[in-house]
Amino acid sequence: MFVVRPVERADIGALEAMAGVTIPGVHTLPRTREAIVAAVERSIASFAAHVDIPSEESYQFVLEDLRTRDVVGTASIHASAGSNGTYFAFRNDVIQQVSRDLNISHSVHALTLCSELTAYSHLSGFYIRNRDGAGLEAALLSRARLLYAVLAPHRFGDRFFVPLAGVTDGDGQSPFWNALGRKFFKMDFLEAERVIDGARNRTLIVELMPHYPVYVPLLPGDAQAALGQIHPSGQLAFQLLTQEGFEADEYIDIFDGGPILQAHRNALRSFCASQVRQVESAGRAAGAANGHDELVTYAVASSEANFRAVITACPPAESSQVVCLSRDAQQALGVSPGDSVTCVRI
């Protein structure tokens, strides 16, 4: 069994080991111990903070294998993107051009620097060890942070977005960056990422990036082909997020051209399909399952104050006021019969 819980200081070593094997590029874990420690401390302070309006809080979660006690994954959610500035992205636009004299009318794909994602809640840092062999635990890790938002809606905005890493080659070169950003920053892709530390709200972005629409047909072919494309390492996250209800196409990352998925909370399954149920022990509830042999897989979360989330199979809970949890699931969640939990089908 796996559990997702808030990060703790004791997890720093495991996070440092994960950072050592992640691929070069954007939207990955902090790489240095100093940055990891800072992220963990910020998360601990955010969970402890009394929040009226979402601001600079950042919540980091880890996926723990309860059999081995190893931390095997992590994911984060930032309360308000650009809270200490402005979050920049490129918006996909279509510009209509018409010449009545020549009787010509056509549409041109253009990229416009925008700040429309500022104040959206920002999902990031999704990483799981053994990604290619990951099962339901990957879905748990991706969904758990949204279940926390369901339990603590005052801590987050009404809209969420997720940038996914774009196309880079084996040397960490980005065709989109080389065609556009490099012309203005005068540095390689990875160097630029190090300078801004993965942020998209630094003043130098608006100082250096083009303020006028970039006409996509003027970009080299490889840069055009990279627009909105996902690095192979991001395919798992993309599948999980689109199943959740996120959509792409409107925005792309200003550095590598990767897609930015976004959605209103009401379009996300964790918000619109989750249910609050009372815990009942699976053994004692066997006769209360109304003869159902079918088991359904749920992600189940405990409470905001002592947040834990697990995946478990149990009888359908939609038509009942209870959810039947095994003793192991109850222990992992830190709950007892009669306690309330939030569950959503996986």
C-alpha cells in the first residue's frame, strides 16, 4: 500500500536522491540540497499557516511505500501563481488578415506573451520513481494534491494549471528556445533555466521577451513542430491530468514551448465527483454491502488537518453513507470507524 502525505524534514534525503536522477529541463525537482531544504521548509510553513486568501503558500506532498517506508514520489501545488510578481506564458492566438484589394483572407497562428495565468493555482513537481512501471500509485500521487484542495478550498484559487516539460534533446537543447528565447536572452536553454530557477514570474522575462505577437510560420520547422509537444517523461502526467479534466491548447510555456494544461475547479473530477463518507470497517461491513461482489477503486483522503490519501478497493460508496475500509487503509489514513473521509473513484 502507498500513502500520500505532506512532506517532512526527514524526507529531504530521499528528495535529494530523486533530484539526482531526474532529466535535465524544466518543471523538475529542485536540484540542490539548499533548494530542496528551502522548498520543504516553505511547504511545512504553508500547511501550518492560517490562510484567508491564497498567496505565496506552496504545498509539497510525497508518495510513501508503506511496505518499505521508502519515499518514491513527490508532487506540489502552489496556491497562487505569480503571487510575488506576474506569471508569464505564451497564449496561442489566431490573427485574421484580410486584403480586400487582393481578395485574400487567411488566419495566422501567433504567440502572445500574457499574464492571464497569474493567481491561478499551479500544480508542479510531479515525479515518481520507476515511472514506466508505475501503477495506481501514480494516479494517487497526481490526484491527492487536488483532494487536499477539495478539503481546503480557501487555500486555492478557482482555476488550476499545470505546465508540462516540452521537447528537448539528449543534451538538454530545446528547439523552441533556440529559435526564440535564445535570441533575446543570449544564453543556452539550461543556463537560462538555472538563472531564473524555473520561475516564470521574474522581471527579466518581461524585460527581454518579445512584447508583440510572434508569428509561428516565421519560426524554424523544428520549433514549430515542438509547440505544445510533451517531453517523453511527461506522458504519464499528461494522461493522468487529462483524465482528471485538464485541457491543453490555449497556453504554452515561454521557454520550451511545452503545453500548459488548465481547468476550472468545477471541471475537475476531484471536485465534482468526490464524496464525503463515514468510515466503516471492511470486516464488520461485509454484510452491509447489500450483496455486492463488485469492488471499486477509490482514492480516499482523511482531513485537512491531518492529510493522508490512499488508494483502496471497496464496495461502491455512491449509494451509501459509508465507505468500507480495511484496517490497513484506516491505519494509513489515521482514521477510525465513524470518522469522515473524502473519496473519489480512480
